[in-house]
Amino acid sequence: MVEISQEFIVPDDMEVLEAIGEWPEVDDEGVHRIVCHGEDGDSLFVSYSPIEKSVRVRWDKSNGDQLLDLFREGATRLTVASDRQEAHLAAEYHVGDSVGILNIQTAPRFAVRDHLLLT
């Protein structure tokens, strides 16, 4: 059993809208879902649960093929940021002896980078 004791700090919905241009939809279980559409027809789906302290990112190609489906638990902080050149979300997580950061770029094109380190 994995012990996860830290709080998951997330941005408010307005911060997400201002940074990446998408308003998170929230379901009955408190899961926030964001859908970003790329210029080439690809779709990037990001969801996060403050209650379960989890983040998921799924990248679907325009032809329907799934390029990526990544799920992480133990999230401690989710941030959003943008500037003139790019927009992204970054999820920090800590589980057991591991810490990491999942960086999800939404503009100008999609990119996902995941780093996991042992402490």
C-alpha cells in the first residue's frame, strides 16, 4: 500500500482558463477535465482529481489513434502558466521514495515530458 499524505494544490478554474484558454469541466466526483485541440486535429485531454490526488493526460491523434495515455497518483501541486511562446500545466508528485514532475505543453503544439526520480 502506498502512503500519500500531502495535500494536492490545484489552480482555480479561472487561472486555468487564463493560462491555457480552456475552462475545466468538473464532474459529480470532483474530477476536472480539460480538452485542448491542436492545429493538426490532435486532441489532448487532461484530467485531475484534487480528492484522489491524481493526474491523467491522454493524447489522441487526428486519425483516432491514441499516442499517449499517462496516469499518475500522488500529485502534490498542479500549476498552469503561459507566456507569448507557450502554455503548459505542470503536475508535481511524490509517492513513497519517488518524486517527479509531469509537464504538459498545450501551445503552440502539444508536448508531454515526465520525470521520475528516486529520493
